[in-house]
Amino acid sequence: MSNKVEGLLTNTDFRRLWIGQTASQFGTQVALLGMPLVAALYLGASPMQMGLLGFAEYAPFILFGLLAGVWIDRFPRRPILVAANFFRGALLLIVPLTALTGFLNMTVLYLIAFIVGICTVFFDVAYTSFLPSIVSKEQLVNGNSKLETSKSTAQIAGPGLSGGLEQLITAPFAILFTSVSFFVSAVYIARIRKLETVVTDAKKQKNMWLEIKEGLHTVYTKPLLWGVVRCSTIFNLSWNVIFSVYVLYASQELKISASIVGIIYGTLGVGYLFGSLLTQRAVRRFGVGPTIVGSATIAASGGLLAPLAVGSELSMALIMMTGQLLFGMGVSMFSISTVSLRQVIVPDALQGRVNATFRFISWGSLPLGSLIGGMIGGTMGLRFALFAGGIGLLASACTLLFTPFLQLRMKSFHEVTLEKDVSIKS
């Protein structure tokens, strides 16, 4: 097994996916902070408008998530990845162009966020389903860890870059970096040579709803999968209650500069990096299940620190950075562990639909969280909204105590594959 894992870097297709994903992640991280900065600093958005922006970005996961899963299981995934990134790059060019011509407003920003969100739905579902096509099952955790490391690096540098670009050339023009990165990503992923084997059932293909039902049924009837979905749904809703007003809270209520906000967000990436490096060790030391439960708890504890930020700009920034560090580390470990588990125990023919079901349910709560965060922030205050979101994060971690995860003490995901009937039904 070790030879296979070490040979991952000699896999040309994996390297191209890795480079493409890295470029995409850098662009995504600049946009993650850049779009709210455009709204908050360039357009002077209210808390409710910030919530609506988040709603527009994540609503496609509800509207198109299950449909995306069916398409991704029917067709090769590489062309979908290439097309999604190409269109995301083209759409984001509209932000600086409309700013340059004086036509940029919140309505334009909502529309761009919504259409880019549709592309993101297809990219994310196809991306998670594509990795098992180019690496072996024994390499999945290592592959996911390397991809997560790229994401972590982007999250360290991206927000700081976004904040710096905002001060140098204003937020709308910082989005140009994101656009170019998506084009670079599309080029590298297009160069992947391995042909995918699409396993389809001609009879089921005639009935899209039957295919969707099969994905939903697989997730709902497997306690391990359903436990992750339930936790992730509450977690994502709660986090977006926080995130929808986080930039507004930092920049307007705490009066922290855009460059410092960028550094705070960069600490999230440091946490992701630590998490990506620690996941395999944690699984070997504590087992698959306890690692998943522990990582969710670490992430939740970090979410409660932002509303506790008081004192000077430096002390407030340090408190928020600590929260981001813990949150990023926990989320990274949870993501690597649960995605690897899903990729191992779910048949390839169901990967797209199962991943889409996860996105539909768990990411479908994100737009609701954005609206709730905007409403609470606008009526009861931004700090209160952050407290409410933090309590929700803790509640999500507690739901894992009512699942089989604490009894799932195998030291590798490959062991879960060998014992999947026992572990899923336990």
C-alpha cells in the first residue's frame, strides 16, 4: 500500500488535477472575501443585503443539486469540471467591467453570485466524484489530504491577497484575479488524459426521478452517511449565519481594516493546513469515527470566539484569528475524513448522486443561514447573530453522539471498506 501512496505524485493526471484545483482554490479564496468586500465597502450593503448575497450564491445547491448528481453519474466528469470553471471565470469578469462602466450594483452582484453558484454546484459534485476515477482507493486519503493542503495554502494567502488588492485597486478589480485563476484551472483539468468509465443503467436513465430517489435512499438508509449529512446541514446553516455578517461585523462594528480582515481570514487557511497534515495521524491514533466526532467539536469551538472579540484592534484580531484557526483545523479534518469515507463505501456508479444529495441537503441550508444571519444582524445586532451561529455549531457536533461513529475505531478507511456491511448497519 505504501508504494501506491508514494506513487501518487508520479500520477500525471493527479498532478494536473492538483494544479488545476490549486489555481481554482486561490481564485475562490480571493472571491470568498472579495465579493462581500465589494458589497460592504464598494456598494455600502446593509446586513440584509449581505444575507441576500449569500442566499443568491448558495440557492443553486437547493435548486440544481440533485439534478447535477444525475448528470454527473450519466456523463464523464472531466468535461463538466472544465466547462464549470470556464464559465465561472467568464462570469466574474462582469464584476470589474460593470464597476468600470458604472453599472455595478447589488442586483448585478446577486445575479452573478447566483449563476456562478450554479457552476459551482456542478463543479463541486463532479470534483468529489472524479478523484476515485484517477487514483486507487488506498490513495484516496492521501489524495484528499494533498488537495486539502492546496486549499489550505490558498486560504492562508487568498484572503490576505484579497484584502491587499482591495486597498490597492478596490474590491471589484481584485475579482480579476479570481477570473484568471478559473481559466488556468480549466486548462489544466482539460489536459487530464485518463478516460473515465461511466457505469449506467439504461432502464434507470429513462427516469431521472428514479435516479434521484436512489441517491436519496442510499444516504438516508446508511447511518454513517446520514449522520454526516445531519451534522453538516446544521453546521453549514449555523456557519452561514456567522459568515453572512462576519465581514460587516469586522469592518463596521469592530472597525478593523480590510487588510487585517484579510489576515484574519488567512488564519482560517493555516487551520486548514494543520488539519490536512494531522488527519491521517489522528485516524491512525484514534480511529476513523472518533476523528470525525473530534474534528467537528474543534471546529464548533472556534466558531464561538468571534463574538467575544473585545479590546484594541490587535486583541480583537487575535481572538478572531484563534477562532478561525480552530475552525479551519476542525473543518479540514472533518472534510477529509468524511469525504474519504464516502468515496470508499459508495459504489462509483452512485458517487455523483450521493455527493449531490450531500450537497443538496447540507449545502442547501447555506442560503437559509445567510437569510437568518442577515435578519438577526439587522434586527438584534451583528454580535448577537454571531453568538446564535456559534451555538448552532456546537449543536451540530452534538448530533454525532447519536451515531455509530464513536464505535468506528478502524485505523484506516480501507478497513471500513472491508467491513462496510458491519460498520454501516451498526
